[in-house]
Amino acid sequence: MAHEVAERIYRLGADLVNWYVVEDGGRITVVDAGNPNQYSQLPAALAKLGRTMDDVDAIVLTHAHGDHLGSAAHIRDVSGADVHVHSKDVKLARGESHREYERHYIRDLGHSFAWKSLMFFLRGGATKAPPVHDLVEFAHGEVLDIPGSPRVIHTPGHTEGSACLEFTERDAVMSGDALVTLSIVTGERTPRIMPGSFNANSPAALESLNELRSVSAEILLPGHGEPWHGSIDAAVVLAQKTGAN
């Protein structure tokens, strides 16, 4: 079930992975695409908004890992919407390169929550997300001409093309996996970057958070965990204090 988490922004997915629907003048932007097996949540959510898949104008990826690339190809095929991604993640989205990480996830399996996350991603098909070959590329600072008009904030580190989306008029920023509120390894619930088993470069990810410090929005919508309400700068400070993990 979709829940409104900011003005005309609706959260889909599950606690372990979030994706979002943005409604603007009857048209729809989908941000990220969950696990591949979560596709059915989208038409159901749109129906409750009085919309259909034909109303989807754009799919935007905060990055191209399988639990965010998810059902993007299916959504595109059904709706005809373009799929947008940062230019640095194009090869990853097309399946022409593989994700980079600092350590193997097997080293995290001493945590029971890490097993829960692993099973969720495996059962959800995140390791087999279909690639998308026809992509619209974006870059840092662009305001995308799609429903909701988000501004792109490039935050490399989780992936090279990891990006956040600021919806200025909605007082919200979608942070993808650049800044999350749940550790999918330990289950801890505070602002943080993703663990090293998912990051290409954790020091770069921590440094990239400085790009969010001037964001005036007070609703943070992460790729993993619950929304954060309050100063984004305060969330950044907490994440940088926690550091690489």
C-alpha cells in the first residue's frame, strides 16, 4: 500500500527498500523501482490515486543497483516512460558493468539482520534485475523536465553515479542509498551511509554528503529505512559521525 510521505509523494516498497511515486498535475514520476517482484505495487497504488500506468511519464533511478533498477524495464515497457539515470551509472543500468563494493557481503553475515536482508533481496530478484538499455542521462545540478521537476544532486560513493533528487516545492529530498536511515546489515536505525559491502567508495560517500548540507528541505526520503523529518544537515552530521561501517 502506498503512503503519502510528502505533498503528493507516495512511498512504495517495504522497510528494507523504498521507492516512490510523485504526482504532478495528473502525471506521474516513479523514483526507483524496488525489487523486480514489487512491480504489482505500482499499478495498485496508481489506481488508488485515480491514475493508470499510462499516466507514468518518467522513471528516475537514484542509482542502478538491482534493488532500485528493479522493475524499471517492466514499467517502461508497460507505460512507455523514459528511464533516467546519472551518466556515471549508465553502464551499470545497461548491465555492461558490475557493481563495485569494498568487502564481500559474506563478512556481514555474523549479524542476524544481514541474513534477513540477504533473503529479502534474493527472493525479490534484486540480483537478477533486468537491465535497461535505452536511457536518458542526467548530470549534477539539472532540473529534470518531468513531473515534480526534481533537481539532481550528484553524490558519488555508493555508486559512481549515485544521485539525490530535491523536490523543492514538496520540501523533500530523495536520497536513494547516499543517505539512509536503516543499516541493512545491523538493523540500526539512524542516518548513515550504506555499509562497505554495498559501497564502491565509502570515504567518497561520506564526503558527498556535504552536497546535502545546504538543502532546505525537511523531509528526507531514503532508499532504506523510514523518512527523516527535520534538518537534513543534522542527518548528515549524524551520518558522518557514524562514518564508514
